[in-house]
Amino acid sequence: MNKKLVLALAGVLILTAAAAWRWAGNRPQGMAQSGTPAAGSTAAPGAGAKPGAGARALVTLAAAQKQDVPITVQVNGNVVSLNSVELRPQVTNTVREVHVKEGQFVKEGQLLFTLDDRPDQANLAKARAQQQKDEATMADLERQYRRSQELVAQNFIAKAAADATLSQLEAQRAAVAADKAAVQSAQVALGYATLRAPIAGRIGAVNIYPGTLVQPSLTLVTITQLDPIAVSFPVPEGKLQDLLAAARSHTPVEALVAGRKAPLKGTLNFVDNTVDPLIGTVRAKAVFDNADQALWPGQFVETRVTVRTLEGATVIPAAAIMMLAEGSSVYVVGADQTAARRKVQALHTFGTQVAVRGVEPGEQVVIEGKQNVRPGGKVRLDSAAQPQRSNGNAPETTPGSAASATPGTASVIAERERT
């Protein structure tokens, strides 16, 4: 009995010791057995420390650059021919001969088609014969009139007889004039039998063959001018005034053609007289030399034209701009390592850069981590985080920079000013 009691008491002692050891292992660090803060421990909030006084924000800086910024309009345009003619006959007739092949380049005035001209040849010969007959009659009347004047002078005939001869002569002269007009008309009709190229260009599809009956409503062939050629493209109406000024100075235009490394160079020479109210654009046209047929009518090409240049503009990354209720702003880090918010005006955005007014070249702006920066907050620059200089040399180390920053990053540790 005593032995069992001893074993039970021993078991209770073991369990009590285990519980005490377990409680001692789970105590908060820094607390002495008496419950007072241990040496080197941090006081709890509210014991005199200000929450957030030592908060730091990791941000990225970029230096504002001074450069000339071209304002470029880059849109899709389509190639159009400066001249395109649908060749049609003037009369209903039969094709006698075809002198060209489809796809052939022709010169202005080159013979393309010949129609059956036998009826026209006959009509011309008939008109010429009638003219010769009436001219002979007119010559006889002229001799009679001269003779009658001589007889009137000698009082052999009355003056009325000479006047009658003069009337016949004038009527015959009118008949001769009509004959000349008839000959010209026959020559014009005969000219319709030959069709020549009105412009120089490339022949399209030819579906006309010898023996085909053609009429004025039928298109025989289409001739398209390829050199020079034009590119028509739309420009936003906001750039209209700049575009008009560029057109007066014959500004160069570039056309980017698929498969060609270098863009084609042309000249802006036309701006339409109205703005499309549906899409808010105005059509412009540039002319290109096209001796190698790099541009083809109907082709879509990417067109680029510089309408104006901002000389000596201040350029910063577009990521630095904050869109706030009062307008666009950026954080500028001064020489005293203080971040200040400054209003800016965006002049032109190109790619990831933007030309602004309100920042001077060389000033540092925050491009990442802006949400953690407060106006007037101090910044501590990292020697490895300063923006690279324009000459490619590594920046000098700023006193007070953190040596533990990751190499190759342009970051700074922004420390809020203690209140």
C-alpha cells in the first residue's frame, strides 16, 4: 500500500515538472521571470515611440533629359494612283487588231487597238470629192462674176445681172465651207478607229480580241500610272494646323513597306479641304518615286510624317506622371534629398517617354514607388541605385547611401521625415 502511494506521488511530480518546463519554453522573449522587460528589448507601442516614423519606401529614379522631340503622326495609309484611265471606244465598231498585251507598260500616245475603219475611209473620200466638186463650181462663178463686172463697166449688161452672179458665188463659197467641215467630221470619225494610250502606265487585264464588237459602254482596258505614285492617309484633326504648315514646306513622308528594311521617302503635297465629321480625321496625300514598283495601287502601308518638332524639350518617362484630381504631377527629388510634388503639363507622348513643361533637365523624378512617397519626405540615395550618367560612367557614391542595396538597380530608400 505504501509502495503504491509513493509511485502515485512520483507520477504527479513528474507531470508538474513537465508542465512547468513547457510553460517556460512558451514565454514571450525579452521578459524576465519577474515579468519586467529584459535588457535590450523594445518597448511596446504607446511607450513613447511614433508608429511609422522609420518606414522606408523603395522607389526608382530617372533624370529628366533635354532633347528635340519630333511630333510624328504614324497611321495606316493606302496606295493610290495619280492617274488611272478606263479606255472606251467612241463608236460602235468591230476590233480589227490588238497591239498590246495585258500587264504591259505603255507610253503616252502608244497605239493600243485598231477598229474596222473601212466605212470611215469611204465617208472621208466622199466628203473630199464633194468638196472638190463645190470648189470647182465656185471657181467658175468667180470667173463669171469678174467678167460681169467688166461688162457692167462697158455698159453691155445691167448691174442687176452682175449682182445675181455675186449671190450665186457667195452661196457656193458657203457650200465649200460646209464641205470642209464635212471632211473634218469624217476625219474625226476615222480617228475613232485607232485607240491610243492617253497616259503612260501599266495595262490591266485585256479581254478584247480581234473581231469583238465593242461599243461606248464597254471598257477595253484600264491604264494605271505607277511612277510616280501617291499614298493617301488619315490624320487626326488635332494635328490639322501642323499638317497644313508641313504641307506648305513639302515635309518628307515615310512609307514602311513589308519586306523592305528601309522606308520609302516621299513628299507631302496635298491636304483635303474637309474634315470627316464621323471619325474626326482629314485625308492627306504624299507622292513617292516608284521606279522599282515597290508601291502598288490598293496596297496598305504604314505611313509616318513629322508635322512639328519640339526643340529643346524636357523629356521624362511616362511612368513618372501621376494623374491626380488637380492635374498631372510628378515627384521631384532635390539636391537636399527631399521629394517634392510638382505639377507638370504633358506636351507630347512618344513611346514610353513624354515631353513635359514644369520640370527642368537634369532633375530627378520618381518613376516607381510613388504611392509610398509623401511631399517633403526625405530620401536616402543608394550608391548602386543612382541613375547612370549620359557618358556611361558609374555614378559617384553619395554620402549616407545604403551599401546593402542590390547592384544594378536604380533605387533609393525614401525615409519619411519624422514628425
